[in-house]
Amino acid sequence: MESNITFSIITPTCNRDWQLKRACESVQRQTYPHWEHIIVDDGSKNDVKAYIENIPYTGYTYIRHNERVERVMSYNDGLKVVKNDWVMFLDDDDEIMPFQLEYLTEAIKDNPDTKIFNWGGLVTNKKARWVRVRDPVQFEEKLEGEVETGQIVNGQFMFHKSCLEKTGLFPEARNCYEFADMAGIPGYNSKVRTLGNPWGNDFYMWYKLTRYYIPKKLDFYLYITHLRTTE
């Protein structure tokens, strides 16, 4: 499939071998071939690179931290080496639909002036045997007010890498509360201790992007979130 549209997918990971395998295989199954997968090993105790090679898995870049430095610094290390034009995140315990990149390629072609896209996802709870829908966020103009963090998650949006010239990288924080202090999101620091995901790094990047760019909502479900406690 010939195209000049290319994707970089960033996955930080730490001590989640079999879950990482599922994420990697979901990238490998893509019907669109022009991608790179950047895996940032944040100080895992085991040999993640050897584990990936035994899947077997090709088309990835491997970065290792000798000790854990936490997720936002792992994302930054991935963002610093992206080679392709469109950037997205994939958590190590989630997966993407096999047609995701092909679908996004057509969306980019249909919306050549758009710098951010977001889409829907599915949330699975294997223990309780249910799947629920997480709808894509709709904004018709630049986001100016607060948005609940649960409305947008890693993997349900992408952006052109040129956006980083305005947004910059994540704050170099070593824990979630330090991150909240450094993020500079109105109202976020006061709420961080009550959030289900106290980091809110997904919401941070979304917030920064929508300071400058109007996102395009895609009414399709492309991302699968596996609730970690129900595996």
C-alpha cells in the first residue's frame, strides 16, 4: 500500500510482558504498513528486548532505562526519536484495532489541514464480562475550559509531530504529584489526588494540543482499553 503518510506509535512499559505482547501484536497486525513502534522499557526487571524478539516482532525501536524514571519521561524519550509524521500513544496493556492506521490514513487525506484527530474506544472488563464504549470527544472550536480526564485517554488521539514545536514535551516529573505541580492545567493540581489515574498525562497532552489546534472527531472505535485489575 503506497502512501507518504507515516505513523509513530509510542509505548512505555515496565514489568508487563504478556500484556506488552498483546499490544505489540496489535501493531504487527495493522493492515497499513507504514509505521514504527517505539517501545520504552522503563527499568523492567526482566529482559524486555529478548521477550519482544521471541514474539517475534519487527519494525520497532527499543529504548531502555537502567532504572525506573516514570512514565512521562518515558514518553519524552519516545517523542525525541520519532521518525514519522503522525504520533500516537499505545499503553502497554491495551491494543489497537487491526484497521486503525488504514482508517486514520484516509481521515488524514480527507482533512489535509487538520493537525489533531481523536476517536472512540472500547473498555473491557474480562472478570465481569462486559465491554463499554468510550465515545470520542467533540470540540467544534479550541478547548478553553476544563474537561474531565476520563473523556480522553492515551491511544484515542494522534497529532502531527510539528505540533510539538508549540506544545513542547511532558514536564520531567518523577511522580504524579510533582507532575500535577508542573503541568500548569487550571484546576488540575487541586484534583489530582482524587483521580482514578492520578498522572493524567493523556489529558495533559490533549489539553496542550487543543490550546493551538482544533481536533477532528472520528466516529469510529479504534482503541481497546483493558482494565488492568480484571485480567
